[in-house]
Amino acid sequence: MLLPDNIHPTLSIYYNGSVVIKVLKLKAKQQVFELYQEVKDRNDMSFSTFMLTLDWLYLIDVATVNEDGWVELCS
């Protein structure tokens, strides 16, 4: 759910997207699992939530994932 009304806000895709973006701003290009590990260290995010967040960031043209598994911010 993007904007939840019955759960804690830190469980929303908006919040988790901001965590992923912050990590990507520190290192602009990362492998998917490396990025997940860094995000998990900052925020206790499940892998399924992480993948849903990456999907959302891709859909709104904030991040891309190439065939080799590298995630980077769009310019």
C-alpha cells in the first residue's frame, strides 16, 4: 500500500522508497543484493518489500535495473 491508513507509516512504499534513494545517493550504482543489504542495515525491510519498492521506483522513473543486476538512479 502506498499511503496506508491502518499501519505504521514506515511500512509504506513511500517511506521505503526514500530509504532506497538515500542509499543509492551514497553510491550511485550497486548490485541488487548489495543494495538490499545496505538498505536492510539501515531499515529492517523484508526482501519482498524491497523488491516492491524497487518496482515502484522503476515505474516512476527514479531507478533502473539493468540485465546484469545493477541498480542506479535515473538522471
